[in-house]
Amino acid sequence: MSHHLPSPHRKLSLLTPSGHLTLGNLLGALRPMAAGQQEGDCFYGIADLHALTTPHEPARLRDVVREMATLLLAAGLDESTLFIQSRVPAHAQLAYLLECTAYTGELNRMIQFKEKGRGVDSTRVSLYTYPALMAADILLYRPQQVPVGADQCQHVELTRDLATRFNHAYGPVFTIPEVTVPAAGARVMRLDDPSRKMGKSDSAAGGVILLLDPPDVVRRKIARAVTDSDVGADAVRADPAKPGVTNLLEILTACGGSADGITTYGALKRSVADAVVAELEPLQKRYAELAADPAYVDGVYRAGAERCREVTAPVLAAAEAAIGL
């Protein structure tokens, strides 16, 4: 049956609304996603169900989802199918069938659960089972390849195991996706702690540049960035022993700037600030236009969810029939 065929050029990526989007998300994920839209059929989702695995504030979650939905459009992802996970019921429905395929031993080994859930009295069951939901997110769209960062490889390996086990037990329903680790997009580290990635969940921290930070806030955060005590003639250089300076140089290059002729940390920080402000300016301008037209944004995501429901319905139906429902 034709709907069992994988889509060779289908791209899929879901972002969890665990906090505000950062410069790291833009350079490492959104920009490559926008650049790859010509190469295939792209599905980009906001994984709001995944945001329920740890304590959350309902009103804040809605606000963050709305902001993220608008930012994905502002970042130029308008040639993709954009959707909010909870608006496509097949995600939660298939997740249950995959929970009925997974074993507790496998979920016990998941690194996320070990780090966030072990030994904590009030761990939500969903944190334990969420790899099954992530597997559903992937398998519903039949992508042949799933590009993931190193931190998610384990979950995609589990997805492959569950799909293989399900197919073996009940018949060939799922495409077994290949794991691909994409060419490293810019890996942006925190300005106040260059050993840690600039992530959404740290978005309240001073060392994290948010996509909607005004220019004066961006400049202040960069001015306070950690460097080191080296003041020699070649102090401004990329070097593993100088993680703060290296991070600033990488941000500068990723934002189209150049370090040629820069010899002091002060000059470096000013150049980085100029480059980041210039990078964010068109995005923030487009965001303001879109935020003023919520009906347009809602329409894009409504159409996206409708297309996702059409694409995922036959996969869910095949899985339900195979498992005996």
C-alpha cells in the first residue's frame, strides 16, 4: 500500500517549549532548518506535550508556545508544515501503542530519566514514558532519516528498536528510520559559563541571549561575557584553553562578522554585539509584524495540523489494525 512507503526527502524536527528560544537555537537549529526547506518536505513541530513531563505553569506554557510558534515563522520556516503537537491527536494515540511495545528495562536506561527522575519523589510518569511519545512523533511521519544531536541519539535508537519489535510482532507497519548526526551547526555556549550550552531551559540566565532581547540587553550580556586573564598580543584567538573567547569568536563568525584586526577583548565584545544585534534585527522586526496579526499565525498552524492529521492518520490506522484494535 502506497501510504506504507517512506518519504526519502521528508524532514522532521520537534522543539520542546521548555523556555524562550535563544541565539543558540537560531544558529544551531532554526537557521539550518530554514536553509534545508528546498531539499524536501519539512515538518517542524512544537512539542507541547513533552513540556508536561516536568512541573509547569499552564498560562506560561501557552505563552511560550505562542511565542515559539510566531518565532518559527519569523525565522523563515514558512515553506514548511508547521504544527503544534497536541493539535495532532495521533501523537498521543500512537504513543500508547508504543508504550505497549516498550519494556521497563529499556526506559530505565534512558539517560534523561536517570538525570531528571531517579530518586525524586514527585517524578511524573510521563518523564519515564516520554521516549515512547518521542518514538511516535518520529514513526508517524515515516522519515527515512532522523537528524539528531548527540544527546538524543539514545531516544532514536529506542525508536528503531520499538518499530522493529512492533513490525516483528504485528506486521510491517513502521519504516525503521536511520539516525543521522547532522554537520555541526554553530554550537553556542553560555556567555557566563562556556562549558554549558546556551539552552532554552536556562533562558532566565544572564549568560543566555534570547531571540527577543532588545539591542541594549544583548550588548550588556555580551559585555559581561567571561573571557580570561590573557592580555598578550594574540589574546584574541580560538583555543581550547580559552573557551569563553573561542565561543565569542564562533558567535561572531556565525553571525557574519570577522575577527580580523581585533586584538583586545573589549573590541571583540563590541564586534560580537554588533554582529548579533544585526543578526536579530530582521527576525525581531518580522516577529513584531506577525505578533500583530495573530489570526495569520493561527491560520498557518491550523493548516499545518490539518496536513499532519492527513499524513499521520493512515499510519495510526495501520498500527491499530495490526495490534488488534
